[in-house]
Amino acid sequence: MKNKLSDRIININESKSIRVAAIVEKLRAEGKKIISMSIGEPDFPAPLEIKNAVKEALDQNQTRYSLVPGLKNLRNEIAHFLNKQHHFSDKINLTSENIIVSNGSKQSLYNIFQTLLNPGDEVIIPIPYWVTIPESIKLAGGIPVLVKTKNLYLDLDEIKKKITKKTKAIVYNSPNNPSGMVYSQESLIELANLAIEHDFYLISDEAYDALLFDGQKPFSLASVSQEIFERTITVQTFSKTYSMTGFRIGYLAANIELVQAMDKFQGHLTGNNCTFAQYGAIAALKMNQKTIHEMISTFEARRDLAYKLCIEIFSCVKPTGAFYLFPNVEKYYNRHIKNDEQFSEWLLEKAQVATVAGSAFGMPGHIRFSYATSEEDIKNAFGQIKAALR
């Protein structure tokens, strides 16, 4: 029988982080006590205000189709939030017409690449990157152009070398998954100047922008000036900040022309987003943010603990955002363990700790630990790793 699968699906890689999560679930079902430090999901429940809003929406029969770009009230609240929290109103003053809501930021990115790219267009991606980004680009007919970073921070000189006439965009993620690095405002503004000079788009994945440590404040590049806003697409999600991973609500902010184009695409792809879940998102933006600040403080304490334990074993740059460590593990290679994937598998088997290999993020020789878990699990995980390595 002839191969019935399309070339496009054959040519993309599966999500390694999702694959590891499935393996962990299988092993736990077999009775094994696995400590998972593989999944990028807060272990906090969604706040009560959010859950109550969804219940109320269901009671009021908010279960029918809604507008493709999202409920008008939700888009108004998002625009208000960005204007206030990220100071867009100082230069831009966003409205609901600048917002489109999607089924998580993963779909927002997919929408962007499908809307912007023609076959052969190039998109620059700093390494390490979130696993889905190159595959979404390939599905849109684009070419991912990978660029090395310097100590996990943006290397503008390397980026300049990769810019060609085919460069359509650069996509970056700060705070970064998997490294936890936060790119400096200066480097991002320099990146924007390159985009203006060479006429390409900036795609700013800000999924972790609230999860900042050491007194840092959120910074959104699109808020700097009207000129930068016009060529910047800001991608966001409710998943990380509000522990709403299962709600599947994300959004993007961009100029009206781009939003209308993506609205047209999404209308044929998924139609509207889950109607009642959107009421939970409205409540998230309106609620007292004290709960969120407390969660961030907890993550910062976990960061400090996990980093302290990690550097007793591995070489690791201290992260300043998100909830990941990304240590180098090459010193533990031997004739049985020859790469990061084998080391990650070895940790799962011998230490019963689940991680994700760095090669999934374009950076072999590393592994990703998620410290979105309890302090007890963090202590036990690194203790078990130490014991296994002896």
C-alpha cells in the first residue's frame, strides 16, 4: 500500500515533552513512584474566582458558539490589562480590535505562521527554543533558521549573520522555555531595530512574562513605540500565570490588519474558543492579583532551592524567570550514555526522575528540569539523582 500520510506530517517531530509526560503516566499506572520534573505546568489549582466564573457561565447556559476572535468582553479586558500592566497605553492604546483569542498560545503561534509565511520564507529562532516552534513553521511551509545564543542570552551578532532576503520573522520566547533566561530590554530593542532595518516581523512569545524573579518587572517589546508595535506580534496565554492549562485560552496582540487576517484563518480552523472557559479568563484579569503574586513568590523560593541542589551535581546558569533549570550534563557521558536523550532515559530508569532532553529544544548536552512541583519533590528528585550517579 502506498504511504497515505502527507509529507508535511512525516517531516515534523513529535513533541518530546508531551511524549515524556505520557511515559510518566504509564509508569505510574504500573505502580512506579516517578517524580516528574518534565512537564511545564504549574502545580497550583486555578484560583477559585476563575472556577466560580466558569460555573456561573455554565449555569447561565453560556455554552453556544461565540465570536471567532473571542468574546468582546474578554478582548476588552485583555486590551485594558495590556494597556495598564505593560504600559501599551503610553504609546499605542490597544483596543479589542488588536486582540484575537485562541485555544492556547500554541494555536496563536500556529495561526501566525500560517498567516504570515509563504513556502521558503525563513524564520529565525534563537536556541534553545520551545519544542513546538520549528514544527509550526515547517507546517506552514517555512524554514526554521536556528541561531546560537551566548550563555543562553541573545547573540545579536549571530542573528545578524542569519538575516537574508527571505527572512520573514524572528520568534523569541522570554522568559525562555527551557532555560528560564530573561532577555534584556536593550537586546530586544536592538532586535526591533534590526526588524525595522531589514523589514521583518517580531514574534514575541511572552507566556511566562509574569513569572519573573529577583525584583524584575514585565517588559513587552511591542509597547516601546508605534513603529515597533506595527511589526510585533505579542503572544500570551492564561495557562502559566493563572494555572489554567486545561482551559486552553491564549491570545495575541497585533495591528488590526494582522488580527483580521488571523481571524479569517481561525474561522476555518477552529471557529470560536470554548465559550464558558472565556468567562474564567475574564475573571482571571479582574481578580485580586495577590494570589498570583504569592504563587510567583513560591516559584522563586523553589527556584532558589532547585538551583542550589542542581549545581551540586551539574553546571547550570541561574534562571531569572519561568520555572525551569537547564543544566549541562555532558560530564556524565560514558560508553553507555552518549547523549542527553540517553542520560534523560537513564535518570528515569535509575533515579525515577523524569526530565526532558535538551536536544528537544535544539540544544544537545543539556536537560530541562521543571521545578513546578513541591519542595519535597525537588529535594527527593535531586537526592535520588545524586544517589544514582554514585
